[in-house]
Amino acid sequence: MERAAWVRLLIVVTILVLLALVLVTPRFLGQPSELESFPVLVVGLNKEQTLWIVSVGGSVQPYMYEGILLEARDPTNTTLANETVGDAYDASLRLPVNASATLDLHTWLLDRQGNYFEYNVTVWLFTLEGRTMMGIAFPDEDSAPNQTRTPPADFRIPVPRRGNL
């Protein structure tokens, strides 16, 4: 190999090593890295398609949040189920499926550094060509298009950080 190619390879390897150090160093200091606290919201159906299963927790690995709120409401704003926990790794809800109803899901998480994460998602079921489908909408996001999933596939989305407390 030419000398210039070796220099380029060395630069790439150096960048990768530095990136790994940035991600690993907080763990050596006893603090979780920023990436560990980013949560993900998962919505799916059980095998029989009789229960909604909603879960929120760390996206990279288990992370203990200071507080988690997971709430499901119907279109009339009636609370169907909620879970509020402190010092927890995740939260989940199991709700019976009503084929004609939509669920408005609200999730709020507070990490140990005082950052809070929040997201609202609306989910519903519909039938297309004889197949049950999940529809997903984002009421707080003007530019986000609706999405669909065909069970047993589930819906996963990172919950964005909204600020600090």
C-alpha cells in the first residue's frame, strides 16, 4: 500500500478509537453515557390480537429512570390505563383491544441527569385486504406522516428529549 493510503487508514482508526472512548469513558467514571438514557416507545399486539402491549424503556440497554409516566386515553380523553413509577428501568401497559377505538398514548420520562423525554402517539386498528393493520399517528408533529404496521410487527420510536428540569 502507498504511504498516503496508510495515513488515511490511520486517521480512520484514530477517529473510531476516539469515538469509542467518548462513549465508554463515562462508564469508567461511574456515570451512564448520554446514549444510555434515550428511551424507546414500543407498541404492539399479542399473538391473538386481543391486547395492546405498550412499553417504554432504555433503547441501548437497561437504564434506571428517576420517573416514568405511561398513559393511555380514549378519544373522549378518558384515562384507560396508566403507570407512574419512580426509580424504574421501564414501564408497560396491557390493554384490551377494541377494534373500533383509538388509543392516545402519552409517555414522559425523567433521567438521572434531569433531562425529560416526552412523546404523544395515537394508534388504532383497521382492516386492509382482510389483514389487521396498526395505524400510528403523531398528533404533536405536523410533518410526521402516519405509519402502519402489520402484526406481528410492532412499532418502535425513540422518545425525544424535550428539555431539562
